[in-house]
Amino acid sequence: MEKIAYFNNAATTFPKPEEVYSFVDKYYREFGFNSGRGQIDSPSKLTKDTRNLLLELFHCPAKKVVFTPSATEAINIILQGLPITDNFNIYISPFEHNAVTRVLNFLQGLYKLNIFTLAVNNKSLTYDLEKIKYQFSENKPNIVVVSHASNVCGAIAPIKEVCTMSYQYGAINIIDMCQTAGLIDTDLSSDIYDFVVFSGHKSLYATFGIAGFICSGDIIPRPLIYGGNGFDSANPNMPETIPERFEAGSQNIMAIAGLYAALKWIKKTGINNIYAKEKENLTKLISVLKEFNNIRIIIPSCETDTVGVVSSVFDGFSSDNIGQILSNQGVEVRTGLHCAPIAHKFLGTFPSGTVRFSVGYFNTDDDFIKLKHALNYIYENS
Amino acid sequence: MEKIAYFNNAATTFPKPEEVYSFVDKYYREFGFNSGRGQIDSPSKLTKDTRNLLLELFHCPAKKVVFTPSATEAINIILQGLPITDNFNIYISPFEHNAVTRVLNFLQGLYKLNIFTLAVNNKSLTYDLEKIKYQFSENKPNIVVVSHASNVCGAIAPIKEVCTMSYQYGAINIIDMCQTAGLIDTDLSSDIYDFVVFSGHKSLYATFGIAGFICSGDIIPRPLIYGGNGFDSANPNMPETIPERFEAGSQNIMAIAGLYAALKWIKKTGINNIYAKEKENLTKLISVLKEFNNIRIIIPSCETDTVGVVSSVFDGFSSDNIGQILSNQGVEVRTGLHCAPIAHKFLGTFPSGTVRFSVGYFNTDDDFIKLKHALNYIYENS
């Protein structure tokens, strides 16, 4: 198959570092056993080492790592498991994904919740910290959910500033780092971060099947999934201990091997070098897109930092139509609402959605040349 | 590393067919994209083809396949999602795993449930169909949960007979095929099977990270996990359609590739040939164990068929102690309660548990020789 110019790294990074593919294959062939369900300790050790590498990456050795099969499940465990009551004030960013909004919609059927949107300027895409301070003072936050970077427009949220303010009201702060873990060097050691969700297969460059959250263990949600842990089996309840309370069923050792190799690769390459490379590729991407007058790109003003995600609207074309034409030209993007309808409402691109281009560490100059050719093709033939 | 004699196939089969390792590696390198989150249709096609291979394996082309990351999660989705009310009569086999009993324990905190154990003779390990018929007539079943084969003693349940009886009362029947899917040729086309759970990494010889359930779609549980599906994104609720209702978050394409390759391997090898080979290995295993007078093995009487799982008690040793000694001799088993405390209470081996030996398709004569040497070593040194 001809090599694809892959601009869908926000959905899943592709390709992975060679080390990830080869270690997954090698490890699973040699040690594809069930962690904690036998005598061989290699899978248990690998799991522990991987948790430690994550804590090292996030500069928070005293915190705990809970593994889940997906970030969606991690968010469900947290939001469905918190002791929510009627009249809770829940703040979310205007960029939240259906993994947050659909859970909140379900919870609204159970409780009378007040859901507020954090103040963000919809032109500059900058968080308005003064307004947010005022919002919190008017309606004290009980829970705050913020995507560290939007999967639609790439804008990075000032999580430290927002969480510092909400923490003063005793709010539970939940940060979604699906687009930034392993990419933006972030110190999670502070108590202001109650739950931080990560996804292995996105910015961490690991495979599908491994995600989770980092927490201090001070707030313990009820479990969402009940089942065996491979120990304490006589207990009819899930254990109280973290991570075991949230890790029912067999661990996905194959995916943990991928995350282990990816974390080693990030450490070796340097997280800041990875981000610098992604920014370099983002600059190339924007430069190509700007050559076409009929493409409107949605990017934050220069004071807001971003990850390598750009949404765009092609005058005279539906986003799905553009996606299909680009695909026929060997260029892979994602079109539509990107599972984040509220972000599009905020950006004014609902319900038609956008054509999203997202770069990663491994994009090459060839990819940009191919993209330019494909865009030329669209405008020459329209 | 010296090759391990692996007798822990009930925890996860090992090794996998060569086709599984190589296809996972090749496919993920080439097409490791996000199914339904881009233009390239290969991952979506692979997912669809894998569902169809499962329906073919179970002779039920008209049913539906829902993928979940683990069988534990599949059971949670079903049991937590059913419209349970106070005074429901729930029957379970005496062999159920914590993936069932811990969920029921949680549900007992929400509802007044009557939980009954299906009548099984605790010597012959045979289901007593006459007694079960009487049990159902005395307390009409609302839900029946049966493990097709016990993960502790290998006994196969007469699911057709039990479900036919309970179906007459309108019960919802849930079958756990974690130890039998891909091993025991089973026709699931009948309406008597409402939900049938499978695990990829066990008897299906696929990898970790893929499991699920097969259902007709007539009974639709509420979702347990809320999030994006990659389509219908503007809907604040999970879709009503199956499987999408239960498949929030990215599909694990790497694991689906493994299941696809495993299903192809099962089809090529022949499910009955795989079972015959496992039975042959079971006979070899029992023959080795029987040479040692001090090992008490727990096997059903000859009228009950089994899978390749044997629990045993070593006179004068704790099960954990034996597990450790065997491990030092290069023999991998599982010891303790195997996440199924009620099975051990039923078998009289609670709370100390058993030493469980479980064979698979790939055990070799060398494994049995190594096992015999290790057992000799234990008795020569005790």
C-alpha cells in the first residue's frame, strides 16, 4: 500500500515508535501471561515499572496510577463514582468531549445538577481567568472538568490557574490529558489535581487498550466495574486499595508492554523535543493551509499555546466531502464533530463540523507535499 | 529464558498461534488507525469481519456482537444494565466467578434480591436437572447466570437444558463462555440464550484487550459506559443501536486484529480438533497427577464433560507453597481461589484454595515430563 499522509494523530498517533511495535511483539510472545494470576512475576513487574514511569513523567512519585482500557472508561469511573448530590455545581470547559458530556447528561437524569461552562473567549480561544474567578465566586464549584488541550482546535488550557482557583472552594478537579500526556511536560504533584486522565494510544504513542488516571487516593470513587483482581478473592466487595479497586479483570499485558516501551521512548527522546517537533510540524501544516484562500482555519490567538491540532472549514464543501476527497488522494484526516459537539457549538461550526488536521512527531516533509497536492487538486477541480 | 511448562491456560492461553502474533504486529504497523474516526475503512472492515467470524463460529448469523475490553466488563454491562427490581429471583451456578458474584453483591445493596444456587451434585459435579426444574417451579427465575465451564474444576454445564427450562419462565439467561468459546462447538442461535459472554485471550486464543457478548438485541440494557462512538456525535445520549450503545471510546484495533487471526486459526484447525487436542492433554495431565498418592484431584464423574482444567490439593502443603516450588522448577500453574470463592466453598476447598493445572492446545510432551520431574522433586524433598 502506498504510504498515507497521516493527519489524524489526535484520533490515534500513527505510526508508533519502532520500539513500541517491536517490544509489544517480543514481550507478548515471551511473557504473555496473566499479571497476578500465576507465579511468573514478569507481567506484574512490567505493570509496576510502567506505573512508575508514568509517575516519573508527571513528576508525582507519591501519586497513584490506575489503569483502564480506555480514557472514556477512566472518565466514567471518576464521574459516575464521585459522591454527587443534587445542586452540585459542575464546571466544564467549552471543549469537552462526549466522554464527559454524555456521562454528565446521564448523571443529570439522576441528580439536579447545575452545569456551567468555563469562560473562554470564542475568538482568541483564551481562558478568561478573571471571569472564571467571578463564575466560581457566584456559584461555588463542586467539580471542575477541563481538557488540557482541545481535540478540536488544539487550544491548551491554563489548568494550573483554573485548578488553583477551584481548589480554594474544595472542588474536585478532573483534567483530561488525552491530547497532552507525554507531549506537554506537566507537573502533577500538586494537590490541586485530583484526577488526571491519560490515553495510551494518543499523545503517549503507545497502543490501543491502555489508559487510566492519576490520583492521590484522598478521594475514593465507588467502583464502576466489579470483578476479580487475582487476589483478596474471598472478599465479596472490591478492595478499598488503589489501583485494585478500579482494576477488575485481567490486565492487558500486551498494551502495558506498549505503554512501557512508549514511555521509555519519550524519556530517551525528551518530552520537550517531541513537543518541539510537533510544533514544527504544526507550523508546516498551517503554512500549507494558509496558501488556500478558501480554507478557513480555526486557531487560537498567539497568546494561547496549542498542540498539533487544526480544525478548518472549506468554503463550498461539506467536511465529509473534503475528508473523502483527501482520502482518495492518500491524505488521512478526520471530519465532522470529533465526538465533541459542544466544542463546535462554541466555535460556531455546529452541526456541520470541521475538517481536522492533526500532526504528530512522525510527520515528514513528504506528508506536507502530498497534502498540498491534494488541496491543489480540490481547488483545481472545483 | 528456559521454556516454561505452562499449565495456566485457564488464566490466559499461552502461547498463541503464530498467526495471531504475526498478524497483530503486521496489521497494527500497517493499519493502526482509529476505527470510525477517519476515512480509511480497513479498521472498520476488520471489526465487522471479526464480528461475522464470531457469529459464524457460534452458528447465529442473526445475532449481534458487542465488543468490550474484558469479559468482566461485558458481565458488568449486562447485569448492571438489566431492569432489575426488588424481589427478583436470580439463579447462579455454584461455580460463578467474582465477575458475577461481586456485581451481584453490589446490586444487593441497591435491591432486595433472592439469589439461588442451581442444584449441582458436589461429588459428581453434575447439574441436577430434576432438582433445578423443581427450584424454578418453587421460585420463578428472573435471571439465570451459568458459567459454561468452571474455571476451577472444568465441569461443563448443560446450558441448553437449563436455559430451556428457565426460558419458559421468561427468565433472562446469561452464559459465561470464557472457558469454552472457540473450544466447545456451541450453537447460540436459539432465543434461550439472551446474553453470551466471551473472552478473547482465553479459549479463543486471541490477545488481551478484546472480549464481549452476543445477544439478540431484544433486551437492551442501559449503557454502563458513556462516551463517543465516532458517529451520531450530536446526540447527548448513547445511541439505541447495538453494538454502538455499549461501545463508547476507541475500538482496540490491535486486539481485534488478534481476535480476527485467532478466529481464522480456529476455523482452519477445526474447533473439534482443538477440543480433542485439549482433551488429550487433559488425559496426560491427569495421568501424571494420579501417579502421586498425595495429590487429591477434583474432577467430575465421567458423565460430566470437562475442559482442560484440574484443581488439586497437595496433602501437607499449602497451594501457594506448591505454586512457588513448581514455578522454581519451571512449571507455571495458578494457586488459590482463582477469583471464584463460591466455587471453592462448593467444592470444600475454601479458603485455602487449590493448585490449578490447566492445559491448552499447545502443551507438549516435554511439559508433562517437566511436570512429573517437578512433582517428583516435591515428594523427594518433603
